[in-house]
Amino acid sequence: QVQLVESGGGLAQAGGSLRLSCVSSARTFSEDAMGWFRQAPGSEREFVAGISSNVGKIDYSDSVKGRFVISRDDAKNTLYLQMNSLKPEDTAVYYCAASIFAARVSTATRNYKTWGRGTQVTVSS
């Protein structure tokens, strides 16, 4: 069974930075598009960023574009999310997920087959 394990969350001040990591146990990690999602209390899970296999396509939500950077290291089976210029509204549990697609970045949760357990990010004002 494939596992995704996130790390790197924590408490940051507004304007600060955090780097999230997600390690996959999948042998086919390099063949999957991957995504980051987040869920704040009382809200639905929302797309944050996605990256296709071979880094051919990258997409961000409008709320994080220009502040967050998604990347992957297929040799380490690891997905990253560099979060800069953090805002209190970025506070949420952040999840990484493996897509059912390879070359396409989807923003829909239904198109992701495997999910991590999440890591909490809290940004204070």
C-alpha cells in the first residue's frame, strides 16, 4: 500500500516561510502528477499547487501564486512546497496527494488516488 508522509509544518509569523516535504513509498512516484491541498477548519479541502510527471506542467491556485513554489525530486521520491510571504489565511492542514494522471495537473480532489495524513501550518499575524 502506497504511503505519503508530509512533514515541515509548524508555526510561522506572517511574512515568514516554511518548506513542506512529502515522501512517497510508491515505486511509480516519478510517473504520477502530484498535488498539494489544504483544509482550514470549517472549509472544504482546496487545491494549492500541482506538478506533473517530468515537471512538464505546474499550476497554482490564485491565492498562492507568486508566493508558493512546488517542486519534486524523483530520485528521493519527494514532493516539496516552499511557502514564502505567509499570511494568516494560509493557516490550514496541508495534504500531499498522488494524481490518477501523469501529464495533467488537476485541481479536483476526486482525481487524486492517494493522500497523506496532513501537516498543520499555522501563521500568526
